Amino acid sequence: METVKQPTQSLVEKDLQNVWHHISAYNEKSQPMIVDRGEGAWIIDHNGNKYLDGMSGLWAVNVGYGREELAQVAYDQMKKLAYVPMTQSHEPAIELAAKLNDMLGGDYMFFYSNSGSDANEVAFKIARQYHQQNGEGARFKFISRYRAYHGSSMGALSATGQAIRKYKYEPLSHGFLHVAPPDNYRRPKGQSIKEYNLQRAQELEDKIIWEQKETIAGIIMEPLITGGGILIPHPVYLEKVQEICNKHGVLLIIDEVICGFGRTGKAFGHQHFNLKPDIITMAKGLTSAYLPLSVTAVRKEIYEKFNTGEENSHLRHLNTFGGNPAACAVALKNIEIMERENLFERSAELGDRLQKELKELSNHPYVGDIRGLGFLLGIEMVEDKITMEPASNERVLKIVSDCKGNGLIIGKNGDTVAGYNNILTISPPLSCTDEDLEFMIAVLKKVFKENE
Ligand code: PMP
């Protein structure tokens, strides 16, 4: 720990009087952490306390903090040309789209926006308009999964499957339906994981049929549910979903907002499976959150329906800031860093090591399940290993808070309404050093030991 600076109480007071925080509520007793700077995988608060950021902010800072190269490209680009609306074009946007196409095996066109929510909104609008212009105007509904998070704007929130985030803002957008995701840990006793995943996929197909398949525009899912509690499907699930989409003319939209850019140990999460998504949305790790940028990647075959030359067939969607030149330049450099430092492979390696080291926690009385893919880990806490009753909020929060007390930030995720808000999440920068990993493991082991 560094020496404590002069307490800047006035900054906390100013914050409490002026800043409306996301999701959190603070008061005199519970105060926000004011972060002063970041170095590698670490953040340092205004009192000089250092924390390993085991959540990469909001699952986003994949290359870690303090990358001068990223600051430099943003500076250079802003000086040269700060802004171009994407009704026109510019070199960083062109180069970035070409680079993303290389990473995806070609065949996509890229629409720029500012956030993951934006990227999903664009996906929904493209899907609906595509079907209209393809002679199937009745296709307007989307199916997503309970427990999934797809964003905060009205459409993206409608696709989100966590009722606690939605019910005070309803009515939301019309035509968003949900099915249950595979939650392998909680599958019926005696059923194999494969069988169970196939059954969940069959429920999705039943939904499409019962809703009248000619009304279904698209299915949106993450390769694995992240914010809803790290629910990793068996490969047969997503491959069956792809088959169902093809069979019923439904577009497959894959939300790579968290899973993209190495988080799961490959460039994109869907690359673990045999999938060819029609639309892919990305944000967060695209720039490692150094600047806001998101992308909706759309198969060229779909794009062609918007580029027919017919009047009013183009996409009636624009946003002022999407494709900002500095943000695109940062994204390109960010991807270059990831490739140069082999961070996708490193993510897989660090994740494997973390899971192996934490295996012993399976014997902990309150640990029900440990699961992960790449440098993305979930620890599901229970009150009782036999009944699998979810651990109380207090018990889970105590682990989060004790980790923080020992200099490690981890997350708590799941779905309150589903009754599962009991999953600890760990999603650190992919650039963690071996020492960072060892620190993380040591803190987790210590904290769990103290909470037996
Ligand atoms: N999709 C997923 C899977 C996400 O996790 C998030 C954000 N956590 C979003 C979409 C929305 O992204 P944003 O917060 O940038 O709007």
C-alpha cells in the first residue's frame, strides 16, 4: 500500500452532492470509491489504496490501464482530424472494419455506434428492416434468454431477461420474448449436460413454432451468459440454436459485448462453437474502454438488402458520435496490442491456471460450483451443497467486501428475480502478470478460508 495522501473529503462530498451513480446509491455511511489512476491490472483510489481490478472496470479494460500507446494514437488522431460523421468515412474507420473482417473470416459489414446497448438496438432495427425488404414483413419478434443482459436502452432492455432491471420502466418495446438458458449446475438430477442442453434448445424451437415462426425476426444471445451468472452452454446448445435459426429463417444475433476480444480465450466467444452468426455486436474490449465505441457486424448477404438502389431501402439509423476517428484509431491499436502480446492465448492460459488453483475451493462449504471460459470465472455460492439453496446476499457480499479489503475487486452477479444473485464473477485484464495472478489466487484462498 502506498502512503495515504491528504484526505480529500471535499471530493467525496462534491460527489455525493452532484453525481448520480449508475445502479449504486451512496450516502454519508456508504461512499463511492473515487479512482485516481490505473496501472496495468491495478487501480489506485484517491487515498492511495491499490486494488487489483478483477472486473476490468465493467468487464472491459482488456489490455489493462495506463497504455501510453493508446493515449498517443488518440492524441495524434484528434489533432489531425477530431470528427467525421459516419455518413462519410475516414481512414481509422475503414482500417478497423477491414481488421475486424479479417478476425471474423470476412463476409461482414460494420456499423459503428457508441455502446453495447446501441450496437444491439442497431441489430434489432437491421433485422426488422431486412425481413421487411426480404418480403417477410411479419417477422418482428426477438427471442432472448432469461438471466441475459443486453443493455439499458428500451430495445436492449426489452431483450434483457432480468426482470429486476425492467419492471419499473415498463411497458418496454413490443415483441421481445424469453426462454430459459441452460444452467448446467442446476440441471435436473440424472440428466446429462448434453441431453439437458438439447432440451433447452428444443424449448427455444417450440417457442418459435408456438409464436408462429413467420413472426420471429431474430434470436439474440451471448456465447455464454456473463452478467446473469457465467452460464456456459454445452457446444450442442449453440450449434442446435444455429440449426433452428437456419431452419426457420430466423437471424442469429450474437452479443459479443463482453465475450469479444479475448475474454473467453479466443478473439470472439462464438469461435468456441461451430457458428456463423448473421449479426455480431461488440463494444467494451473493442477499445478496452479507453474511448467509447461499438460495432454491429452484419453478414454481407443481409447488407445487400439495404443497398439495392431502391428508394428508402437504406438503413434509417444514424448517431452523431459512432465511429469517432480517435475511438477507431484506439480500437485498432488496442487490437494490435492484444495480438502483439498474444492476449487471447494468455487469457486462456490465465483462466486455466486460475481454475486449477481454485479447484480446492470446491470443498468449501459455501461453494456450489466453479466455472469459467478463458479469463472469465464464476463461483456460485450456496447455503447448502446438497439442496443447492443460493447463498444469502450477505454471505456473497461479505466475500466481495473481504476481497476488496485485501486489495482485490471482484463482482457479484446473477439474477435477483430468478433467485440466483449468488455468483461471484472474476474478469480481470488479460494483461495480468504472473504476479497479479498469484496475488488474486492468494487473496481468494485467504478470504474463503476466513469465511468457512
Ligand atoms: N450486452 C452485454 C452482454 C453486456 O454485458 C452489456 C453491458 N454490460 C451490454 C450489452 C450493454 O453495453 P453498454 O453498457 O455499453 O451499453
